[in-house]
Amino acid sequence: MGKFVITEQSYREILQRLETLEGLLWEKQKNPKEVFFDNQEFISIMNVSKRTAQAWREQKVIAYSQVGNKIYYRLSDILLMLEKYKVPALR
């Protein structure tokens, strides 16, 4: 399985976008971590290409669901992936 590394700044930017979305989702339902994003929303949140998202799926970096040709990612799986590949900052 391939590895990928993101900078601390990119990690923080992605987390900020996810926290903003999570806040909005809390208003809509009880458990926002169980919300699903389609592939287009995922690549927008993560600021990656469709090919990168596909590679992450093929390498089993991120869990996903597929219904027909549509790909979905659970918010809790996105957060889990980010935590798993987090590179701690030097202190």
C-alpha cells in the first residue's frame, strides 16, 4: 500500500474545512460523522484530483461505498484517514 504525506498546513486547512462542514451538519442531524460525501465533494474537501481519490481507493487508503457508478465517503472515514496518516510536528 502506498503512503502519502501532507504538510502540517495542508492538514490544518483540511481539518478546518471539515470542522466547518461538521458544524453545519450538526444543525441538520444528530450524528454528522455518519454523513456521506460523494466523490466530487470529497475531492473538493481534500483538494485532490479525481485520479488521486481513485488511487487512494485502489490502495485502500480511504474506505468508501459504491452504488452503481457513484462513490461515497463517510465523514468519519475521512477523519480516520487523516488521523492515520498524520505526521506529528516537531516540538
